[in-house]
Amino acid sequence: MTSTHPLPLNGITVISLEQAVAAPYATRQLADLGARVIKIERPGAGDFARGYDETVHGESSYFVWLNRSKESLTLDLKSAAGQKVLRELVAGADVFLQNLGPGATSRMGLGADALKELHPRLVVCDITGYGEGPWQSRKAYDLLVQAEAGLLEVSGTEDDVAKAGISVADIAAGSFAYSGILAALYTRAMTGEAPAVTVSLFEALAEWMGSPMYYSQYGGTPSRRTGARHATIAPYGPFTAGDGGTVLLAIQNQPEWERLCTEVLDLPDLVDDPRFAKNPARVLHREELEAIITAAIEPFSADELEERLENAGVANARMNTMAQLWDHPVLSERDRWRDVKTPGGHIRALLPPATLRGFESRMDPVPALGEHTAAILRELGRSDTDIAELREERVI
């Protein structure tokens, strides 16, 4: 697909003081839509996510995922010269985003209130751990936030808790920052006002915890930890077929329940069995129900069971490995992969999940540390001599 129009955020400049996951995820999505994202990194070390691992041609798997289509500018923000460059960049930007430690930008005179006075049309986005208030100075790494937001209480088995396998608090915050920035840009376009955006990891994940919170608060009992099974819907989870293969099935409504009983399990009497006739009863008698289902599917292989479920219109899935996801037919047959250059070599990268008809998402290279420093400084009027002096002084 080729774009027939400029990308929606073409002409928007984003300056980002970003580390790790939350802010880089927000800005990468802005870059996907055509925004120019200038990523400010520490000289010599850069975003500490660059050092998480070296699995992708010597680069970090986190970093290559989160930082394509950006420009890398190294600046020592503890120096007056570095802060001066940053102020010049912010003065010409549309968006300024940061997820540094609490109060770091305010100490540089770059807090949201100060910037609004200087640049009324600038959208300022702050990503924090717990927001302003009594917890604003607490460290908020992803797993810590998963614990505070109650995710660990509902994840795992009855015997043990389990963390989410991805940085879910960071990703939630990055997603809300992205949508908040888009809303602020839209508001600016409509009214001329550029509202500031604030997102905390804790509140982002607390929002995603809405269902178990309501279930516990108004139902009087907390959601059970049920492993790969759904806590409040049954049957919904993995079942082992006769050949040892695993198939997940999910019953969301009564017609699906009836088709499962009659067309897949060949047990029509289950449909109106008082223990299983409605979902609350099925959850209450989950262990009995799962034993019946397991016995009924024992004659089938996993492939045969999947076919029966599909023919009956019962939702199902297989428990894929990362290798199987990489080669998944949905991704390949829908042409979702693109080639992206990284400092270590070329990789495949997925297109963003939101497809805008008539537009091809931007899929530009992942930058090397400081790759664009000289070019950006020249745009700001620095001469080669100026740049050399800044390097000698270790400002860049």
C-alpha cells in the first residue's frame, strides 16, 4: 500500500526526553503517523533500554521495537549548554514529552506551567509513576506498578501469583499518553489552546483493572486467580485433547454453549443441566464441567478438536510460541511485515495495528546513539566548529 496523502502528523515535531518503554511507545506511535520525533539521549550511554539485551543484531529487543522512525540527539542536560539546545528545540516544537524522574524538568525550568507561559501552543506531556501527590517521589518500575494496581492478585494460579509477561503498565501509560497527545493536538487545532497532558503508570493500569475491581467491590468476593482460565466465565480456557495438544475454547453466550454441547461434545443433556445452564452456575461448578469436557474431547486430536469447534462456530485458539506468532498466517497473509533498518542490520517489523486506508505507516530506521546530533545542531544554527567544541566539552 502506498500513501496517497501526507501522513496525518506530517509537519508535527515532537521533542522527547524519554527512557525505557512508556514514553518511547507513545512517541513511536506518533512517528508512525508521520511526526518528526527527536529523541534526547545521554551522551555515551543513551536510553538505558539500549542496554537491556543484545539479541537483535547486537541491539536491544525493547529498543528496536520502540524507537524506529526517530532521530537521536545526545545532550548532557546537566550542562548549561545542553539545556540551551533543548530550550531552542522546544521553542520550535509542537509536542514536548518526558518521563524522567519526578521534578527533573521543573528543575530545568521546563515544567508544564513554565512552558505554557513561554509557548502557549506547545502540547506538554508528562508521564510519571503515580502522578503528583503523596507518592510522586516513589519509583514506579513496571512490576512494582503491577503489584500496586492489583494485577498480581488476579494473575497466576491459586497457589502462586504471576506477573504479566510484558511491560503492561508501561504499555498502558504509553497508549494513554499517545491518545492524550492526539486529543491535545486536536483541541489546539479547534480552539488554539494546547492543554497539557499527564499520565501515570499506576492510573493507566488501574483503568485496565476496572472489571476485576467492580467484580470484587460490588460482588463481595475477589476474583480468583485461575491461571490461563477466565476468572468469571466458563468454560473459557485451555483444554488438553487426546493427543496431548492444547486448544483454548471460549463460551461467551448461550447459543455458543448450546453448540458446544450438541455439536462438539455430543452431550446435549448438558445444555439444560442446572449445574451448567447459565454462566454463573458454570463458574460455580467449573471443576465438574472441565472434567466432563476433558473426558468428552479425549477421542480427538488437537487439530480435530479445533476443526469441530470451528465448524460449530465456537470460539477457539491455539497456545502459540513466539516462533509460531512470528510465522502466524494472519500476519503473513495480511502483509503486515515490513523491513526496517537498525544499527546492527535489517529486521522485520510489524505495521501498527490501526490501519488508515490510503496511508502507509512510516517505518524508518532505528537510530544509532547520537546519529542525528550534528544535523539537528546545524538546523539550530551551530557551525561545525561549535559542534566540535560541544563534543570536546562532552555536551553531546
